[in-house]
Amino acid sequence: MKRVLTILMALVMLFSMAACTGSGNGGGEKKAYEFTTGYDEAKYNTPGTFPIFKEKQTISVMLPDNQYVEDWDTNKQTLMLEEDLNADLVLEVLPSGEYNTKINLMAASGGEEFKDVVIGNFSDGMILNLADSEVVVPITEYFYNKDIAYYSIEAIDRIGWDYYPYITMPDGEIYAFPRVNDSITNPYADRMFVYTPWFDAAGIDFTEIHTTEDFKNAFNTIVKSDPNGNGKADEVGLTSYGSSRSWFKYLMNPFVYAGEDNYMYVRDGEVGFAYQTDEWREGLEWIKDLYDNGLIDPLTFSQDSTSYKSMLNYNETIATAFVTMGTGYIKEGDPRRYEYKALNPLNSKWNDGKPLATEELTAPVPRMFISCNATDVESAFSFGDYLVSEKVSIWTRWGEEGVDWIAPENEMSALEGYPVILKETENAVKWSAPQNVHWEQTGPFIRQVGLSAGSFVKEEEADQLRRYLGTGPEENIVKLIYTEDENEITTEGLANLEAYVDEMSAKFITGIETLDDAGWEKFQNQLEVMNASGVLECAQAAYDRMMAVAG
């Protein structure tokens, strides 16, 4: 099941108004939220029209500084927001260093220093802790009002999937506005790039490599034929570096989907660890066979990213393939940067014989909450709601339409099906340079995939992307939000399991440990000793809870 649009959410908790003392994160009578309509016509103009407020509102905002924003008060985005909202934004800008630590300290002292709205780069765990401290106002009720949450709900249609399950906390409440930065390239970060001149010289069409057998045969032919012609056996097959899992996931996916964080998958609604399946063992046996045949660089397990990058930039090419998001490790101007091209994801028994690639979908992350000091929670919510509108979501990155960027008509991008949504002008402000036009993506925003696919895909990247689009699994774990009790089990448990599996996978592949029945059983038994089942129970509970929101 892909992420789906929903109509209802079965949620919880009575809504508490702006007050520093309240029921907090755990008390209160449960109730179900449904989408509603209705707004105060004396306060608001018609939803979707400007200004949003009929009478000027004052909204105080706390946010971290940004070295590239010259003056927050006179910044063009600030002035635009004040005009469109009909509001006076009173900004308190704090040093960004240790900003979250300061927020936590303020919360510990009761939150009296908080402004109406607090913007920052927060985690779900931090938001939950702030909610437990009763300094954050739950805003679920507003998110389910189609008039008050006009732009938040509109964004669901704009991005094409329902992000509400991923901003809903385990207690059923929504406490923060998210950043959602949908991208066409980021989900497919584990693409294999092969050096095509070697394939051409060997008469191998790299676009016709689809199976594990195709892969082994092609690499075996190339690596053992002195393709760089220097008379030395210095070529390597697939290379990577010790802290990267991208290559391993690519090679494991033909057997079992290994693409989620911590090698976790979901299938028919059931969460599991890929390394507890028979297919994982089969995949390890295949990868070991590649290693034994000299088709995987032994340095893959030990070298760091600096050495890896240096290898790719040797004067003489020695690497047949590597796995990453793109070819940026190869320096600009080196023709090899565009001679390495993306190999297809391999066909997978886990995917009914169809190609299967790692797909890490965009996970919404919290970027703004309304504090217990807000005297008008509804107005503060409307401020956050407008920040996630398409206009502001674009402005916070590219600036003003017609000045910093234009919207071309009838122009298609290099990737078919995606019209060009925006083009930067010659006089556009530079990214990561001092400017006074936008907030440099400070705060929440929601951007659809068309912005990246329709504007920023280069011609040489388009074909690489086409090979991967739509090859992810049918079901994804976008993210899991755990309760405090679940966190106690999963935080350390997942880290320990992950480290152990990585260690044992390297040992199995290199032959330090055997993959016979005794070796496999020993591996599986140790996973249980490390409480893999208990961690999975927590993951399943979190997944079920979030999917219940999706209906």
C-alpha cells in the first residue's frame, strides 16, 4: 500500500487551549476527530483570499538565526507574510548554536519565555517531550478544520499523499507543523553506476542487465579482462567504503527488500527484519560468491569515504561500479563523471521477479509549534498554515515570483511528464549567500515533487532516474514515531542490532564466519538474545498506530 489520501482519522485527547497548565500529553478523555468546516467571519476573510485576517493580528515568533539572512524584520519574506496575513510579526531571533538546548531549558522552567510560535529544527521525540512538559499546545482540532487549515489540507492534494499520519504523535495529537520536501532524486539514493566505456568495449549492453546472473556474468567478463589496458590486474568490480550500506542494499534487494532504515521492511502490513528471513541468507551467499570471484573490492569493508573518493578520481580508472545517489564524488570537469551511468535495479524474487530498488520516501519532520503562551492559538495556527502554502513554500527557498524566479509556460523538463514549474532569473539571489529576500528555508514548508522533477533534473540525470522510478516496494515505512516506553526498547535495541548485523554480514561475505546451517542458526539465535522480537513488537505497534490514522 502506497501512502494514501484519507478522509477520517481516529484520534484522541481533548483539545486544550492556550495555557501553561493543562492535561498534558497523557490525560484527558479520548475523542475522534473528523474533518469539519466553519470559521469566524468577523475575524477571517474567505479562506484562500487575502489578507487572511480582517483585522490586524500580532503574532510573536521565536526562531534561530541564519547567517545568510541579513535582517529578519526587513526581509522581503517577512514583509510579504505580514501583508498577506494582515499581521504584525514580532520576531525574536536567538543564536542558532545550541538552539534546541535553549528551548529545552525554557521548557524545563515552565515555558514562560516562549513566544506564541516557536520555529526550529525539532525531532518527533523532542516535540513529545515538550508536550509532556505541557508547554506545547495540541493543534489537531485546527488541522481537521477545512477552513482554518485551508493550506495544510490543500497541500495533501498538491503533494499527492496524506502526510497527517506522519505528524500525528502516539497520543493521537498533532503538535507541530512539518517540513515536507518531496524530491524525485532523494528517494532513490542507492543507485549503481557502472563505467560504460568498459561495457561498450566488452560488447555488453549495460541497459540489458536485469538479473543476478546477468550482473555476475558482466562483471566477471569486465574485471578479468584488463579493461583499462595497463597490463596490471588493478581493476576492481564494485567498490564502496566502510560506513556505506548502499552497495549492500542494492545487492540484497534481489532476494529480500533491505532498503528501509535498520533493514526493516513492511509487507501486507506486517513489519519485519530482512535479516531474519531465509532470503537474507540466500542474498549473503550470492554476495559472498561475488566477493570470492574478485567482483567486490575488499577495501569496501575498510576504507573511508576520503580514500574511496580518491580511488574514483585516480588518473587511471580502476572501479567498474559504485553505488550512491549520483556521480558527484568524481570531480567536476572529469569526463568520467558522465561516463558512469546508472544500472537498472535488479529483478527481485521478493518483488515477483520485477525490479526492486531502495526507496526512502520523504519523512515529514516537525519545524514549528505553538506554545502554551499563545493568547490566540487559532491566529498562530493560521500563520503556520500559510507557511506551508505553495506560495510561501517556494518563496522560503527561491524568493519572489517574477523577480527571483519565473514560471515558464508549456516547457517540459528533461524528465518527461514534469512541466517546468519555476526557473531562476539571472538576478536571482544565490543560495547560501547573504541576502534579504527569503528565510533560507527556516520554518515549516511543504513542497511537491514537481518542483524538483520539473525544474532541477539535468538531462544527463534523467535517464538514470527513469530506470528507478516506480521500482520501490509496494509498502514503505516512511517513519515510525515511538512512545516513551517503546523508545526505551528501540533506541538502544535498534542500534545494537544494526551494528551486529553489519559486522556479521561482513564476516559472512569475507568468509570469517560460515553460512552453513550451524553458522546461520548461531546468527539467528543471537538476534533473539539481543531482543529482535521485542524491538519488532514496538515497531509493529508504532506502524499500526500510524496506519490507523491513514484509515
